Amino acid sequence: PEIELHEIDTAKPFRVGDVEIVPVSGHHSERFEVTGFRIGPLAYLTDMNRIDEREIDKIRGVDTLVINALRKEPHLSHFTLDDALRISRAVSSNVTYLTHVSHQMGRHAEEQAALPEGVYFAYDGLTVEIPE
């Protein structure tokens, strides 16, 4: 196969076909930067443990946020449940899906019942449609 690499500059949006994608810079740990993305009304932030306020500004007002929430206790390289909920509130998403969740979070039914309205645990096979 032939592969054409394109480097992503997190300061500049880019396009794939007719779709604009806004890179969102975050940190997996002190040593590693990672990139999330805003695709229209959807933001996808996974494998992060820290994000600067100016990067959160890039995703304010999204309809749907997909964000990692590994567990309730702090972790070196992932958001906690409280971190994810704080970011969800800050961006005012209508729906938030928590992903990259550990077995240390607790039992699904109990934990889901304790989440705020509009926040759900993601699951294998979940489909999120992005309106055009």
C-alpha cells in the first residue's frame, strides 16, 4: 500500500473531504502530548489527563462529547470521572459519553444511575451520528 502522511498542526484546523476537523491538544502525562478532535458538533477526547483552558475553548458548545474517564481516583495518564464531568459542564455538551473506563469505576447500573442527566457510559458498538 501507499501511505501519504499528513502532519497535524494542533494550532490549525484541517479538512478531510468537506469536513473541517479542529485538533485539540492535551496531555497523556507530563511526558506525552495527545490530540483530540472536534468534528462539527462532536468532540472526541480520549487518553488524556490534562487539557488547557484555551483548548477547552475549542470545544465549547459541542452537542456531543466523548471523553475518557478511567476511574474515580487520580491516575497518571487519564482523566478521572470528576475531571470528565467538569469538562462536560465547561463545554455545555448536551450528551457526554464516557469512554476508556476501567473496571475500577464500579458496577455499570449503579454508576450510570449516579451520573448527571445527559452523561452515559459508552459501550462497544455504540454509534454516534453527526448531523451534517
